[in-house]
Amino acid sequence: MCGIVGFTGRQSAAPVLLDGLKKLEYRGYDSAGIAVMDNGTISVNKVRGRIASLCEKTGDGASVPGFTGIGHTRWATHGAPTEENAHPHLSNDGRFAVVHNGIIENYIVLREELIRDGYRFQSETDTEVIVHLIEMYYAGNVRDALIKTANRLRGSYALGVICSEEPGKIYAVREASPLILGIGMDENFFASDVTALVNHTRNVVYLEDGEFAELSGNDIRIFDCSGREISKKVSRITWDVQAAEKGGYDHFMLKEIMEQPAAVRATVAPRIKDGKVDFEELAGLVPELPDVSKIVITACGSAYYAGCAGKYALERLCRIPVETQLASELRYSDPLIDSRTLLIVISQSGETADTIAALRECRARGAKTLAVVNVVGSSVASLADYTVYTRAGPEIAVATTKGYTTQIAVLYMLAVFFAERLGRLDDAPELVEELQALPRRIQQAIDMNPSVPALARKYHESRALFFIGRNTDYAVALEGALKMKEISYIHAEAYAAGELKHGTIALIEEHCPVIALCCNPSVMEKTLSNIVEVKSRGAEVLALPFRDNRRILSAADDLLFIPDADALFSPVIEIVPLQLLAYYVAKANGCDIDKPKNLAKSVTVE
Ligand code: AGP
């Protein structure tokens, strides 16, 4: 995933571009560059490394004249992170510059054709074929050249383009990668997401796949892939700039953990009307529910683990079989999906390549598709038949927290909503009260555990950690282990507690930390026996029970408390102390918490 920005107006472009790129650095940060037009010439500045290096090279943009430009921050996919491979890429004649987020799947064939036609390549990237195609097709009209170029491309692309023959104009093209236009006062923008725009404007237009935009300082024109001009709705960004900043916390991740009560409230509350769960956006799906023979949940990473947690509530309340399948597996599994399948696809960014591919595969097989996403206008949202937005607000930290908990909250609400519409719910009021109590209980789970930093100092030098649980607790163990791995770099393994004796218990040795989730009464005795098993082999057990569970209190070495709740909905609460534990362990180890090594916020490549 990469971040692109564009600006045209009456102020110096370079500082505006650099400011926008800083806000997008979480999307990829191994190289960066800007291209600015001045007096009919395009100047390009690129660096390997972070935006800070680009700011240093350009004097924070002061050394780059011009009022029109584009910029890019990169997460390498084709070609190593080098200055040559950094965007923007220039055409051979120097008249065009291009920035790109996405992947051109047919770039090898195009590259060979262009080289045969005499074009010289400066980089190893897939992107560079775009700028040479534009030069090749340009016959005096940039928009026409862009349309012809787009017709040759296969894959995903959000493009920003400038042409020295058209001073004061920037062009944007969207296909399967996010791209948003910002409308200012005598200035206009584009960016990969709104965090790069809110400092300048709150009025935005979400481009959709196959759309082209031509922006000048006082005008925005949008066209479809046939070149016909179209009109688009202007949306207003409601959250403030601070929402996308750290807000006084050391890291975005801690801020976003603490935002979870508010995020879950923003996700749940608007959908509770007259004591019932109501999804207006699903009105068209309700008549089809009785025909649904199975639900398949697909996603990647934490979004997949959110699906694992929500599965229990959907099955228990709707009495419909629910399968959870990793998107990267589902897309190649020749899945048994048909028109009686409801596919629930979960994605915070809405841009995860495997998730998009699995969604396309299931759509092609006739499934009804329902997206649970956080980013408005994202590719997953555009592709699904129905979309339910989580309302977590911008999530900047690479390791998701509020994105994950709001996803589970939506799944719980879907379970109640579907069951009620299917006439299979006889305790709706109690369940709705439980849903409305979730924000309060998440806050309690934060407040009840001031010992987390001390526990983190006890465990932060561990070689490995085991997370165990049964049923709904096992789903929490999966996400707890991932959080620990991806930000502290300590090996952590989630295990169904009942499986330990089938091999893994061989790894339990003196002082080996085992984190036991113990919030499901139906399997409590069994989990307790697993705690005893590992302790008898020398393990140190950190247990997470409901606060008044005396049996567990006496068996474990350390405790983190979970406020009493309906066990069916407790995973969205249990995960919070584990998020904090992973955060403080990573902090104790001096890790780059918001931008862990090798990771990006959204994996838009296979
Ligand atoms: C979560 O902490 C990870 N960064 C990762 O597993 C993430 O959940 C996964 O890549 C899916 O992303 P998405 O929700 O944006 O599709």
C-alpha cells in the first residue's frame, strides 16, 4: 500500500504535498517523492526512506517553486525501496509525472511493448509503464490520454498525474484503490485518504472505480471511463484534525485502544432504535434471509479473528451454520458458495487484496455479500451488495484495535438483527441491553487493570508466550497472540486449550508464560483443568476471568480482570487488557509500536 497526494492552487505546492505525505506515512514509508510544476517545467525530488528525509532534501519544500504538484510515499511491491524506484515517475520527454497506489498486474507485457517502441525505463517498478503509456497516447488532451492508458492497464491503481503542457492542473484516476478529492477555496486536492486533507478542507468527493478527475485551482471536473462528464456528491468530514493525531498519547495505538469505548458506542448506538437493532442499510437483505442456508465470514489477520469471535453469536442466535475462512485460502479453494450463501467480508481498510479477491470470487459464484468496513468509499465497500460501516474513525496504528472491536460489535448486532427478523429471538431486550453496555464494559476493562504495565515488565523478555482458551475464549486468544507478535516481535501462539495435550504441552517448561482466557462459563471447568495442567509443568499462568471467579483467582499466578458480561459478547471486552499487555511489552522492548517492521496498515498486494 502507498499514499498519494496532489495539490493545485495559489500557495506553494511543495509544503502542502509534504504535509499531506506525513499524514499518509502509515500507508507505506520506505521511500517518498514529490513532482512540482513551475514555468512549464516539472521538477522531481525523491528519497529512499521516510518523509523526513524528503523534507530535509527540499528545505521543507521551500526550495521547490510552483503551485501545482503531486506526491507519493511508498511501500515497495515491485522493485526494492530505492530512490530510482520511488515515485513520482517521469516520462522520457519530461512532460508527465505520475504517482500510483496499487499494482499493475500486466506491467511486464506493457514494459516489453514500450521498450520495443523505444521508451527508456529508469526503474524496476510496475508504475513506470503508466507514465510512458500516457506519453505515447498524448495527442494534446491529457484526459483522453489517461482514458486510453487506463484501458491498457489491468490491476489496481489510484493515479495522480501532472503535465507540463497543462499548468495549474492535476489529474486523478481511480481503479480498485482509494482516492478522494478535497475541495478548497481557490485550491483543490486529492489524496489516498482523508487524513491528508482535513488540515485544508472538510469537503470531499469519493472517486469510484473507473472515474477520472481533472482539477484546477477553482474547478473540479469528473468523467467516467467513456469520457462523459458526471456529477458527484460532496461529502463533509465530521471528525476533527486531532482525531487523526495522537491526542497526547505516546502512540496512535494507545490512543486508539483508549478510543474503543467511544468507537464501539458510535458503531452501536445509532443502530438501536426503540429497543431494537435496526440496519437501514440492510433493508434489501431482510427478505432474502430465510433463503440463506449458510453464512461464510472471510477476512485477513485481525479482521479474520474478529469473524472468529462473531461466529458464535451468529450461530447461537440465528441458528444458521457459520464458517470462517481466511480470504487468502478462500480465494483459491474452489469454495462451495452459491446464491444461498451470505458472505460477510470484514476489512478495516477495505483495501486488503486477498479480501477483495475472495469477495470477487464469492460474488461470481452467486453469494449475497455484506461488507463490514471502516473506510468509507473503500474498494470492499464498493464491491459488496450491502455495506455496514464500523464507525471507529481513522485508525492510524498498523496494529488494529478499535477497528477489530468495532467489527465484532457489528457482528453481534447482525446476529441480533438477523435472529429477530427471522423470528428466532426470544430475549431481544436483554441482548440489546448487553450491546448498549459494551462501551461501558470496555472502559471498565481498561480501568480495572492498572497492573498491565507491571505485568508487561515481567513478561517482556520472554522467548515465547502461549495464549489458550476454549470456544469464544479461543477466538480472543487468536487475536491476543497476533497483537503480541506484531508489535513486540515476541513469538506468541494461540491454542485451543483442549488441544494442548495433543503435542504443544511438550513446549511448556519452567516459567513459561501461559495466558489463559477464562470467561466462558460453559467450558470454565475444562479451562481450569488446563491451567492446572500447565502449572504442574512449571508454567506461569496469567488468567483473565470475570472479576468474581474465585476458582480461577486461586489457580493462577497473575490476573487481569474482565467485567461481568454475557459470555456470548465478552470477546470484545476480553481483548482490551491483551491489547494493553502487548502495547506495554512492546514499549518495554523499545519497539516502533505504530509502524512495526515489515508491516503496513493495509496489505493491498497478495
Ligand atoms: C492487524 O493488527 C494487522 N495489522 C493485520 O492483521 C490486519 O488486520 C489485516 O491485514 C487485515 O486488514 P484489513 O482489516 O484492513 O483488511
